[in-house]
Amino acid sequence: MGGAGASNFGNAATSLSGGQTWTHDGSAVTSVNVKIWKTGAPTDNVTAAIYATNVGGLPTGSALYTSTNTISGTTLNTVSGAQGLSTFNFSGATTLAASTKYALTLTRSSGAADASNYYRAGGDAADTYAGGTALSFSSTSGNWSTNTSTDYTLTVISSPTDTAPESAWASIATRTGFTTAILNIAAYQVGNVIHMLVQDGTGPATLVATKYLSFDMATDTFLATTETVSAAQILTGTAASGWNNVAGIVPAAGACQ
């Protein structure tokens, strides 16, 4: 979202705060970059917050998260072209759902409306972003409204929500169908799913079975019921290589072993 438009906030009671909605992807928000600058010489600070939205796409309820930092008006430029993006950081924003619309709001700390000293937010010259729109809050009515003449320049920075995939991978040896040590794994990936052929047993000189299962990285879980491809047998010949001795199974090019 971004371009050549602009909207004011903090300049009048009818536009005391500004904001932008967006449709989230389910990741954990760590920060938001937005282009804001000033008119005149405001000396208060700008705070950002994240809200849920109602069926009309407007902020509702209390703020879900408030930025851990503020942007001082004294640090902003009065010329939009000379102003870079301002970053608002968030801590613990890990419960934002996928395919859900949220609102970022911008509010001046003084809570005052000043027609000579106020803030502007940069964006598109039209409402071109399909996943959300610009917002304006009126302290006169106490309501938010959409501003369909612009979209903010807004970048939502996030991190993956899965911080411990190794916990699920460690469970492979305890899944139903795996009773002994994992000896070899060959795998290939399609999208978020890893398809695996796994050999388990007590060693090439004793019984080794070959089995299939799949792992979904998006949900950090195994999907398929473990299927036996080749029953347990004693490997012979070049047994140490494992795969080349089991029912003609050979790792595909590029497969991991």
C-alpha cells in the first residue's frame, strides 16, 4: 500500500485520528512501517495501535496491541518527499488471525486538534488496496469512518508463528508404526508438505523396514498414517548404503538422506 495521496489527522475534531485497515495473513506482527510527516510544528508524539474490526470494517473494542514506541513530531519532516517511513514496534502481537481484517490507528498523544500543527499520512491517491482502506476518527461523533480517497503507505512486518518445529519432528520415532531406531530418511517437498520414506530397524545386519509418511510444515504435524512400503527384512550386499537394497527403492534426485 503506498503512493502519492495523503490524509490529515490531529488537525480537527472531525479527523482527530487516522488509520488503515489490512487483511492479515496469520503471522505474528512485530512492527509496522508507515509514512507520516507534519504540517507546522507539532511537538507531541504519535502512537500506533492495532484493533479488531467490525462487519463494516471499522475499528471496534479496545486496542488489541499498542506500539511500544512513539514517534515525536519534532523528528518528522514537513515535506513528504523528504520523509522516510516511521516504524512502530509491537510486542506479543501473536494472536492475529489469517484472512481477517485489522486496523492500524495513529493518534497524537496530546489528544488535541490543532489546525496549524498536525500530522499527515502518505498513501495512494485512491483506494486501490482491496484488503482494506484508510480511516478517520471524529471526536465529535465518537465514530470511525472510511476514507475511500486514499490508502496509507503501510508495511506490516511479521515473523513466523512456529518457533519450535523440532518438537514435532522429534516425535517421529514415537509414532505408531515406528518401534526401533530411524536409520535413513529420503524426502521431497511439495508446498508445505514433506513426503518421506523412512527406514527403521536395529541395523542393516538385522531387520529393516521401509515406510512412508508426510509432514505438514504449516501445522507442524504429521499427516498420513504410517504406511509400510517394504516389510522388515535383513539387508544384504552393500547393506550400509541402505536404500539400494530395499525392493528397488532408490532416492530421487535431490532427495535428502
